[in-house]
Amino acid sequence: MAQLTVKDLALGYEGHVIRQNVNFSIDQGDYLCIVGENGSGKSTLMKTILGLQKPLGGSIAFGDGLRNNEVGYLPQQTQVQRDFPATVWEIVLSGCQARVGGRPFYGKAEKALARQNMERMRVTQFANRCYRELSGGQQQRVLLARALCATQKLLLLDEPVAGLDPKVTAEMYSLIEQLNREGVTIIMISHDIGAAVHYANKILHVGATMFFGPTEEYRHSAIGSRFLAEEGDERHD
Amino acid sequence: MSAMIETIQMYLQFPFVRYALIVGVLIALCSSLLGVTLVLKRFSFIGDGLSHVAFAAMAVAGVLHLADDMLFTMPVTILCAILLLRAGQNSRIKGDAAIALISVSTMAIGYLLLNLFSTSANLSGDVCSTLFGSTSILTLSQTEVWLCIGLSIVVVAIFILFYNKIFAVTFDENFARSSGTRVEAYNLLIAVVIAVIIVLAMNLVGSLLISALIIFPAMSAMRVFKSFKSVTICSAVLSVVCALTGILVSIVQSTPVGSTIVAIDLVAFLLFCLFDAVRSAVRK
């Protein structure tokens, strides 16, 4: 059974539908990139999958032993976080919140998990540093470590490389690829269509025309080849 | 100096001075705890808004000749706190505008009611003392002191028990919600606790200066400390120290209690800013 099945989903807010008939499903170990123009509803789709927003129709079903709170999320950074006084350790540990349930404090198991994920994302040396003093790439790695504390199964990434320089972007992509190889399912919103078709094994194109399927099929589809050409041109300008 | 200590010792023999110190310290402690969260969530002015609500509620209670206005003020303020934090999530009226609306309108209604129905001869004096804090902290009864101690213990206990949850909800509401934390419930909890603190604090500094008690210690601590835990502890300690100093100074120099505490909070804030500036200059 698929890990996540989205069927006839209608997206929008306050009863106003912005996108209909979103259909796709992913299995464990998939690397799905969601692409499409600005304002096409990519972020709304992600928020709906996360349960931050109610679907206006259709269904989202979790399967394969995945519960809907076992989803790790790497959001776009908010203003609040940029001047938040917190150490890297405090932030990564807060990813374990769902595991603690009703207990007020973190136990040994949660602390060990946080340490392990900090090691994995190579941020252990920043443990006692203040989050707001780190570089953009380091901050993203901290937030990835936090997301990994919430889940080992499915990560949702909302433009993880936005605002990063090319070298750090490449590092970020290889970290995500490494996680995917370790068995973590990845769903990523990306503006970087080149990287999307390079790393992902499935593509969901959200827009007036929808596409969902394997990356190779997308490259050769009418919508895919047009979008790749357009975005490619923009980059060369 | 020794003369001052003697004066203070002399004053401490009066029970009303001891009551004032106990209540002042407890309120300063409670209001500083949630200050960090409120400042970071961009709800700095919720203290101001809610204290005006409490002011209006007290005016209504006065008009209705209720014997114990706390029983009326408290629920009304809690209700408004819940409404305000709800509005913060609503996209039509943003949090700051909602606070401004409630703050201004309740203030106006409160003053109107006092004007129309007041039985007191000294109306502007009454209004002034509700807004700027009066000598009421020096006229506390034993029951009020116990009530304040009880509520403070509850507030501190809630804060410690839910510390990690409050951190998660403050740092990243969306992440917390997506990983299954009941964000609405904790926002509600924060709203109720803050309303309780504000109704308590009105006795001390009056409604206009409550924001200062909430914001200043948090802002000062954030200048110097780097982790959420150290910021929280520092702002609690700082707030207690400033309140204690403020009350003692106001007794010795016979200045208004609320304004004295806030002035000392301001001085502390400037000192912390200076420290921060010097430190970053040294690093460069």
C-alpha cells in the first residue's frame, strides 16, 4: 500500500478553491518534487498534507504504517525565527515534542535521538550556539535535524534551498539525497526545476495542467519539456 | 546607607509593607515568565489591550455595585484574551489591529461608564489610579495576598510543566502542529494565564504600565543571553529584582509604586543594551 495517497483533492482557503483534482500517491523511499509557477498552490498543497489547512474536497490517506503525525516538516523560515533566542540543542530537541506526548519533560531516549540527528546533519559542533547567529545553510541543517526527530519516514521540505548560495545549495541537496538513500521518503517543493528532475524519481506539476508521474516521463511530456525550457531560459538571462 | 536600611527595616514592621513586597515580587515573576513568549509571538501589546479590558470590566463592576469586582473582571478578561489570540490567527483582522481595536474601545467604554454612573466625587482621581496604579498595593487585605500567592503558584507550575510545549509553540507553530502538538490548546492556555496575570498586576502598576512589566525583562534578557532557558531565567530574576527595588525606593522616597518599578525596569534595559554594545565592540 502507498505511504501517502492524495485523491481528487481540492485546495484553497476560506472556502475559495484555487486548485482542483490533485491526484498522486507515493511509496516509501520515493523522492517527489512538486513544481509549478508561483501561486499555483504548491505551498497550500503542502500545508493541506500536513493538516495545517483543511482540504476543500477529496481525501488524503496515510498508509504503510505511517500516522499523520509522523511527518517531518522543513518550513520556510519565518520572521519570528530570525531573532529567536534559542540554542541549536533546544531547537533540535523540540522536534521530539510529538514523542513526549503528555509528559512535561524530555527523557533520555529523546535526548539521544536529538544528538544522533545532530550528528547526522553535522551540526553537533553548534549545539550550544545561538540559532540566529548561524549562516542560512547551517540554520537549514538544524531545522532538518529537528524534522528528523519528528519522523524517520516522511519529510516535507518547502523550498529548502531558498536564499542559499550555490555551494551550500549543493551540500543541502546531497544531504537530502543521502537521507533518501537511507530510506526516508522526500516530498519537496522546488523552484529549481533543474535540480528537481536531477534528484527526484517522481514529479508533481501543479498548475492549470497537472502532471504526476516518473521523472523520465515528465521530461518528455508536453508540459514538462515546455516548463524545463522556460525555466532554463530564465536561468540563462 | 545605613540610615536607609534602618528606614526600610522600620517600614518592614508594618504588615501592609510586607504584603506589598510579597504581592509585588510574585506579580513581577509571573508577568516576566510569559513575556518572552509574547514578545516573540509579536503579542507585546496584548498586555496593554487586556489591561484596558480589565479597566472597562472594573468600571462595569463598579456601576453594578458588585462587592468583589475580581470575580467579574477575571472572566471578562480571560474571554477577551481568548478572542484576541483567535483573531491573531484570522487573516481578516491581524493580531495587532485586533488588539488596538479592543484596547481603544474598552478604554472608551470604561471611561464613559465611569462618567455616566459614577458615585464617587473624585472621578479623575479614580480613573488615574486605575490607569497608573494606586496605593491599592499598600492597602491589600490578607485574603488578597493569599489569593495572589495561590494564583502565582498555579501560574509558575503551569509554566514549568508546559515549558517545552510553550517553547515548541512559540518557535514554530506550524511545525508543532504538523507533528501533532495541540497548538490551539496551548495558545488557549497562554491566553488564560496571561489574562490572570494582568488582572492580578492591575493592583500593582495599574493598567497602563502592565505592558512594561511584561516586555522589559524579556527584552533586556534577550539582549544578553542566547538560549531560551537562560533568557527565561534571567528575565524572571531581573523582573523580581527590579520590582523589589522599585517598591522599596517608592516607600522610602514616597514615589508612585508602578512608575518607580517601570523606571527601574527601563534603567535595567538600558544597562543590558550597553553591555551588549560593549561586548560586540570588544569582539570586533
